[in-house]
Amino acid sequence: MAAARSSDGSGPLRRAGRAMARALRAPFTGTARGIRKATHAHGAGESGLGKLIELHAVNGAGDVMITVALASTVFFSVPTDEARGRVALYLAVTMAPFTLLAPVIGPLLDRLPHGRRAAMAGAMFARAVLAITMSGAVATGGLELYPAALGVLVSSKAYGVVRSAVVPRLLPPRFSLVKANSRVTLAGLLATGIAAPIGAGLQAVGSPWPLYGACVVFLGGTVLAFTLPHKVDSAKGERKARLAVPHEEAPRASVPRPDKGRGNRSGSTRIGGRRGRERPPGLRSVGPSVLHGLQANAAHRALSGFLIFYLAFLLREHPLAGQSAAVSLGIVGVAAGAGNAFGTAVGSWLRARGPEVIVATVLGLALGVAVLAAVFFSTVMVAALTAVAGFTQALSKLSLDAMIQRDVPEEVRTSAFARSETLLQMSWVVGGAIGIALPLNGVLGMSVAAGLLALGAVASVRGLLGAARRGSPHPRVA
């Protein structure tokens, strides 16, 4: 009997070691299986959407670790006046060039329809390399930190544009685009919430350590990007969309019709009253809903950028009543994250019924709360505005996705997502620039926030409600 135990290696010590290893491994393997089950539910595993959800979670975790490292260096490590100068420098060196680069991100990626997996992997790998590059300068805050931060920003936004274009390719059967995007967004939010305290813990070890962690995360994302299905790289039937069409083009240029009654028996397309080759449809040519939805979402993104930068300085100089600066920033950050997550969940539940009405309603809600925050400026109202801003931005973006799915022809839909995402990122940059330049007066800041939303409401609400009454001219909901 003893010989048998010795020959098969199943002695009591080895059995005990295996049992202990299984016990230590069980929480991690169980968690991994639970995550995989959640991300691959309802056909998402078979379609490949589950892998994109996991990739977006990795993206969110890596980005927040870099954010922790930069915030600690640029913002928290110096007095307020110097921090404001450093953030202004950060905006000048990173955001200002980004406003010039952002308009070309979408068109450049349109030229790579067969390389979307490689583009996402490249965006991940570039951030891994840049994280290591920044690790040497993060402690001193030297100027070499800022060009690397610009590269991280551009890579992050390029990934976001490609991801938006990829989602329609990975929809499971009977799965709406708004539901798919809500899952992807929720995964990113959850990963951000988990990775943020991990990044803070690494920051306590040493200022370069969050960047080391980000490098590891992004290297994993580089590998994961190539596991997406090959259909992600397919461009079958696609054309490029434009944000606008020339004035002389007819508004229905995207719907070719035979020119009956004028001797045109060949079915040639007439564009702007002239025969010729059909041009790629523009976002204006599919009806007013998408255009006005973009205007409303641009206001939400501008508000988001404004609140991030403005409240960071305002609460550091004038913390919420009875709280420290760190606790005040934590309160508004948690409120914004919770509102964003709740808006994403509500968007999935609503399934984008009447998206024009939803966009108009949430824009009015955000404007009302911003006005109240300006009139009755207080701790509660600031927290309420950040929560409502997160909620309305998430719900409005999901509704815009539904309108693009419904109204934009399938052959140009992925291009439309790329162009619209670029426009929204530019709006965020503009809002952030306003936030850094504004004096630190709470009532003034909330008034400016209300003004940004009011501009969006004036530009979009009437058109959205009118489009909702008329209905979609090109219903294409899958």
C-alpha cells in the first residue's frame, strides 16, 4: 500500500498541497468564470461581442492607472496655483494638438477597414510603451511627460473610435445596438472602479508603479485584441459617411431613385438635380434625428469636460462643507460614476424606445439641475449635478447610437460611428479648456455649465421633438 502511494505521487503531503492550491486558486478561477459567463451571455460569446466587452474592460483599467499617475504628479503634488499652471500646460501640450488631430482620426481609421483588430492592438501597445516612457519623468513632472501624455490621449481616443465602429459587426441575433453598447460601457465602468484603488495603492508604493501596472494591462489588451473574430476586419459593403453634405445636394441623396417622368429609363441616380455617380451619404442626408442627436450629445460631452477640470480646482481650493479636498473630489467622482452606470443600465432597459424624446428629455433634465446648482450653489447641488451629468450623458449617447443604427444605411454605419465619436471627443476638449480658464467661483461655474447645456438645447431640442413626431424616414432597426 505504501509503495502504491509512493509510485502514483498521491501521498498525504502532496494531496494536502494540491488541496491548498485548489483552495487558493478557487476565488480567482471562480471570479474569472463568473466574468466570462456574464460577458458571453445571450449570444455575446458566439458573436464575439463578449471578447470586445472584456477588451474594453482592460482598456478602462489601463487608462485609469495612467490617470492616477498623471493626477498625482500634475495636480496633487504641488500647491493649487502651481497645479493650475501645470494643468494649463498639460492642456496646451496635449489637448490643443489633440483638437487638431481628432478630426483626422476618424478619416484615417476609415482607410483601415481591414485592420481594425490591428488598430485596437496598436492603440493598446502604444499606450504600454508610453506608460514605460512616462515612468521615468512622472516623479519630476518634466516637460518630456507631456508629449507622452498626448500620445496616450490620441491612442485612447483612436481605440474608442474603432471600438464604436466595431460594435455593429459583433451584434448577436435580436440584440439591439444600444443594449450592446450598454454592456460594453458597463464593463469599462466596473473595470475602472476596480482598477482605481489598485492604482492608488501602487502610487503609494512609488510614483512610477501605476504606470508599470498600466503597461502590463495594456500588453494584455494587445494580445486580447487579436482574439476578436475575423469579421471585425471585414469591410464588405461599407462606404464612408460624411458629417455634412454640400448645400446643393438634395436631402435624399442617400436614397437613389429612378428619375421618372424625365426620360431617365436607366435608373441612374440624380444628385442635387444632376445625373452622376452616387456620392457617399452624409449624416444630414438620413434625416434630422442623427444631426440633432449629435448636437445634444456634444453639449453633454462639453459639460463633462468642463466639470472634470473646473471642479478639480474649485473643490481643491474650496472643498465641500465640512470635507477635505480629497474627500470632496471623491464625492463628486463617485456621484458621476454612479450616475453614468445608472444611465447605462436605464438605457439598456429602455431599449432606446423613442430615442429623440429620450435625448431631448435628459438634456432638459441636465439643464434644469445645472440652473438649480447655479441658483442654490451648495454641496448637495454640486453632487447632484455631477450625478445627473453622468446619468444624462450615458443615456443620451446610447440613444444616439440607436438613432445611428436606425437611420444610417448599414454600408456607411461604421464610418458614421467613427465620425460622430471624433466630434464628441472634440466637444469634451472644448469643455475642458473652458473649465481650466474660468475663475474659481462656484456660482459662475455652474452658470457656465448651464449655458453650455442651454446652447445644446437651443440647437437640438426643437428638431429632435419634430423628428420624433414625424418618425424616422429610413427605419432600419435590426
